Amino acid sequence: MHEVLTVKEMYAADKAANESGIETYDLMEAAGRGVADAVIRLMPAAPVAVLCGPGNNGGDGFVAARRLRELGRNVTVCLLGDLDALEGDAARAAKEWDGPVSPLGEDSLDGAGVVIDALFGAGLSRPLEGAPAALADTAASRQIPVVAVDVPSGLDGDRACPKGDGPAFRAALTITFFRKKPAHVLMPGAAYCGEIIVHDIGIPASVLPAINPAARENTPDFWKDGVPKPDAMGHKHSRGRLAVISGGEFMTGAARLSARAGQRVGAGFVTLYGDEAATRINAAHETSIVLKAAARGDAMVQAVKEFHPAATIIGPGAGRDDRTKDMALGLLEAGSPVLLDADALSIFEDDEDVFYKALHDKAVLTPHDGEFARVFPKEAGAKASKIEKARSAAQRSGAVVLCKGPDTVIARPDGLVLVNTVSSPFLASAGTGDVLSGMIGGLLAQGVEPFAAACMGAWFHGRAGQGIGPGLIAEDLIRATPRLMQAMLS
């Protein structure tokens, strides 16, 4: 149930189900009943206004209206367009509704305590306008709870944003069918959807292999078998050697957060490298992390190579200067797993070709939106979803690309993308990204392959944020990690 289908892929699933012998009207009947049942369970016992569009989304609305009235709800139905213009399954659904049908207008929400948005769903190809746009604003201003069918009308099902920057319904609840779409898992679309229920309408999972969806939600079932388990005969070096590059004297905190997070996910031997001034600062804070002083640049790269780390982190607090660039290139040249974050990404702005040439399949990049735009300007400027942008960046660079945010997306060079829906708004706090880098780096150091390490790290990071809640600071995530690891290993 964790695949994420584009609008086109969902059409293919519908078609495949029909070709297997499932009647399309049976799918519509199941969809409409699922919407109605969710309204009964989760919405106030108030009059329901069902807003029906001219296509199959509207047909779902007619079925939902009929079911709600059977269950005793006060229901009104308003239709965009002429009843006689409906075709196919939508026309049949409308015919089986024997109540009144009013033209859709600005007064369609008068007296309603719940709204079912069955206007357009994911198939809308233009911005919301006219009466539907006005009703989206009315529902919001009156704070009437909206239940969206498929996706809130006005929202692009693939790009997860309002069509043409126009209006869109903001739903308290969205009922979608078979599998989620990008609009359900990416921001801002997910915020427009509210709570999301995936309702089974009878499409068999056997249609998926032919569709071969290349995106899914980041869930433990994808990677849990690869979570590192300590060997009874192991020692600190066999559990993973992690190198972390510190920033200068006044920029040491970020790398310390990364180093501590790497320890907490299980790396057995963590070494923090810095120049002499930075190392003196770090020495006042660290006990179990080994400290090594070396001049920034070639000398530091050589010191790291002599340590023979299983993975290296560079970027948090590193500084945007040529020495950071030289160190990043030198560490990449060594060929072992390297995580590049923050300044180790931004320093390659306007020098992307050198950056791409140096990258390899053991590299993990963890940019936020601004850093992504600096090193992948073509992808950042494209009119595409975050899934598509991350996929293109991974394919272009040959590295694993993790695009941070409330909808963190992790892409592999072969095109597979996972979306991390486990998150918390309280993670928007200084230093939390450095902790994420450390978690991923610590997993890399234990031999987890780069894509799985990025997916694991994002999930642990998000789950820790959910468990902490208000008042969260970066250090809290580090303290929460052992409990999460224990739960995953038990």
C-alpha cells in the first residue's frame, strides 16, 4: 500500500482493473460509498452539501450523496454543468440519485455543516475559477469542514500545488483510492488534503508490476532488514569508523551534532577533525569522540585518509571557501562513502560540472531547497514535482540525493524515489539538519548502502521529532535515537 502513483499511473491502474473484468461503475460505487462512510465516521452530524463536477469525480459524489441519505443524513447536491451533459458512469450515478440537483452557485454552501468536494479531483488541467473558486474561499472563510474526493479541487495531483497558483479547496479529510498520489505526500499539497484515507475500491495489487511505479512512501518495511545489528564478536572499529569535518573556531557546533548523532545510531569509532583552534573548542565539549587537529585543506584530507574511515561527513559549519571545496573533492576522490551537506554543497554553486564529475554512487547529498537550487539549478527551475526534481538530480549526479523539508524526498540514481511522510513541524529548528547528516553518516559507517542509509536516517529523524514535540532542539533528537534503534532491533 506504500506506492505513490502519478495521475497517469492511476489512470493506468483503473484501466488495467477494467481490462481484468472489474466494471468501472463498480469502482465508482465503491469509491462513493467509501466517501460517505468516512463522513459518517469522522465528520459532524450536520447537513452535507455535495458539490459534483462534470466527470467521474462528480459521479463519486452522486454515489456518496445517495449513501449518506440512506444513512439518514440531510443531503443537498449541487452540480457544475448540465445534468444531461453527464456521460458514462457519472450519468448512471446521477440517475440513481433521485433527489433534487441544484446548479452550482455561490449559495451552494448555505446551511451546510459539511462539504463534499467531488468537483474535479486530480484530473483538473487548469486553475480553479468561477463558482468552484468562490466556493473554495467560502468554505475556508466559514470554516466548514471539507471532505475531498481523490484530491482537493484546484490542486495539481502530480505537482502537489494549486494549478496555476490559483485557489484550491482546503480539506479536513481527503479520501483517495487504491494508492496515494504525489499531492497526498508532498507539500504544500499534503497540507491542503488534511487527514488522508486510502480506501480500497477493489483494484487488485496485481496491476502494479505492469505500471512499475518508481515512487513510494519511506516506510521501515523497505529497509528494516538492513538496520545494523551489533555482532557479539564485534569491537569499536568493526562497528564503523566515521570521520566528521569540523568548521572553524566559531563554527564547530554543527559538526559536533553530526558526530554525536553518528555515535548514537551505532558508529563505533567517531573522529572529529578540525584545525587547531576548532579542536581546542571541540575538546571542551567532547569525551567519547576522538579529536584530530590538522590544517584545513590537503593536510586534513590526508589525515582523514590515514584514519581509513568507512564514511565521512563534510559540510555542516564547514565554511564556503576554496578549502572546503578542495576537501570535498579530495574526500570524494578517495572513493569511500561521503555525505555532503550545507557548505560542502553550496561551495559548488556555479561550478556544477566539476561537482557532478567528482560524485559517485557512494556519495549522499542532503540539500535543503536553497542548497539544491545552487547545485542543481536546472532541476530547481523546472515545473515539476519535488519527486521528479530529486530523481533528475540523482540521475544527473550519480549520487543519492536527499531533499530535506517537511516532505523529505530521497532519490536513487536508477530513478527510485522514497518520500518521507514521517515528520514534525517542530523539526524546523537550528541544527536538526546536522543531526540528520550524522544519522545517515553513522549508518554509512556501519556498512549500510547509501540509499538505504538515507532512507533510514530520514525515518529515524522524523520519528524522533514526532516523539519529542514542542520545545524540540537538535540535541533532543540525538538523545531520542537509542530508544528508536532499540525498538527497531527488537
